Amino acid sequence: MPIKPDDIVWKALLNACKMHGNIEMGRRIAEHLMDWLPHDGGSYVALSNMYASANNWEGVVEVRLKMKEMDIRKDPGCSWIELDGATHEFLVEDDSHPKAKEIDGMLDEISENLKREGYRPNTTQVLLKMDEEEKENVLNYHSEKIAIAFGLISTDAQTPLRIVKNLRICQDCHSSIKLISKIYKRKITIRDRKRFHHFDNGECSCMDYW
């Protein structure tokens, strides 16, 4: 390169390694970043996720122990939706909302409708050591899906839904929300950590680009 790479360039390369499954190169880049920016939790989380995607659970434990030693914590997934001037916040597998039962019922309905459309959960996105059924359940209760379910039960038909998420939307949620926008005839906008995603009639404005 004609210029010296900064941390943004290294992190972009690290993310590319994660997307394309190049674990060895990703490990070297993550370790370089951890030496350069020892308190930047993103590199540790990325390395832990790469190990998990390769079913290297010993590597996951090693990285998480190092994170604990350095008091680096992984932010939990969280989504917000504003309706009638009130902001509703949802975490992963959140059942604390007053309408939790109605939300759970809508999530079940969404799951059934998605299956009828031929959708199959992408369980590779669940970087936890558990069986396939448990992974599918975790995917069903990602924070943005809970926020969408709440929006569907709380607004009139065809009302656009606008959601903010603190982390990057996963590939499984992205694929399923495209279908949700088509099934329920809703325009759904999600602002995640990287960009705006405008879902409409089964398509997304990002053209499936991460």
C-alpha cells in the first residue's frame, strides 16, 4: 500500500477475514490489533467470534478469559423503537416488556410465516456451543426481531417501522427481515452500527452488502 494502514484499515481487513472464514489471517490481524490497541474490545470480540464460527471452543475460552482479565466486556445486542413519543428498548431474549406475551405470540406467527416462505434459520450466526434447536430459538429472539414484533402488534397495517440497533445486524436477521417486509407489507428501516437498512417488499437498500 502507498500509505501506512491505520486501525480502521486493519479492522476492515479483520472483518473481511471473518466474512470469508479466513481464521488464520484473522487471528494474526486480531493479535496485531490487540497489541496495538490493548483496550479496544472489538478485536477481542472479533477473534472470539471467529474461533466460535470454526467450533474452536478452547480458543473462545482463552480469548474471553483474557477479556475478563483486562475488564473488557462485550456489549449485549439492543434495539430501540419509538412509538407515539415513547421509546421501547429490547435486549436479546427480552421478556420484560408489559406486552411480552403478545410479542411472543407475534414472534411465533412470524416464524411460521417465514417457514412457509421457504426460510431456514442460518444457525452459523449463533456463536454459542448449543444444539441446533437452541440456536434457532436464539435467532428468533434477537433484539431487532423483538422490536419488529412489537411494532407489528402496536401499529396499523402498512405503518413503517423504524428501529435502531447498537450492533451490526446479523446475516440471519437481515435475510428474515427482508421476507418480513414482504409478508407483512411493511417498510422497515433499521439503523445498525454500520449503516441504514431500508427493507421493502423483500429487498434491502444495502443490496445485501456488509
